[in-house]
Amino acid sequence: MQQRKFSRVFFSRKVEISIKEGNDVQYNYDFSEGMIDNLSLKGMFIKTEKILPLNATIFIKIPLSEIVSIDILGRVIRKADDGVAVFFTDIDIDSFSHLKNIIANNLGDDEIIEKELNEQTVN
């Protein structure tokens, strides 16, 4: 059984999903929404009725306010009846900072996140 390397938190938030095709993200093509079920620094489970192919590259936008969002490029690594598991493949520094803060706040301990990040840079 695979052991997770990053803490996972329950975080319910609507997300916007679009399939990445070629070099451009097609916002108006194959656009859908879902709800985050759980979240970590390297992935999430999204509840969605949209059928997303295994290994599909998707763009995920997590709106935090009218002007702030977390923007992530990810790959569908597992499909379930109620959604998909996504592994993050690219995230900008601002989005990563917001993501890290959300997880730390939900864990209630910044030190856990720092320890996990330090272990990843050592390994």
C-alpha cells in the first residue's frame, strides 16, 4: 500500500476544471466544475460528474476571492465513481503559498508542513 508523503486535509471548495490540449488551456472547451473533497501539497480529490480520462492533463482553478485564485496544472491519476484524484504537476509560487497556508491552517500546525517540505528536499 502506498504511503502518503504529505498531509491531507478536508477542504470543501468549488473548483473550475478544464482539459489542457496542446500548449493552451481551453477555458471554453470541455470546461466543468467540481468540489474539492481533500487536498494536499501534491494533489487533491475532486468530486465531479464530469468524466475525465485517466492521465489527462487538467487545469484547476480554485477561486479564493474575486481577484485571488490558486491555479494548478495536474494529471488525473485515479478515477472513482464520484470523482478523480489529481497529482499536481505545476503550480506557481503564489498559488503554492496560498495552498500551503490553507493546509497549514486546516492542520492547525505550520511545523508539520515545513517538516514535510524539508523531508522532500532532502530525499
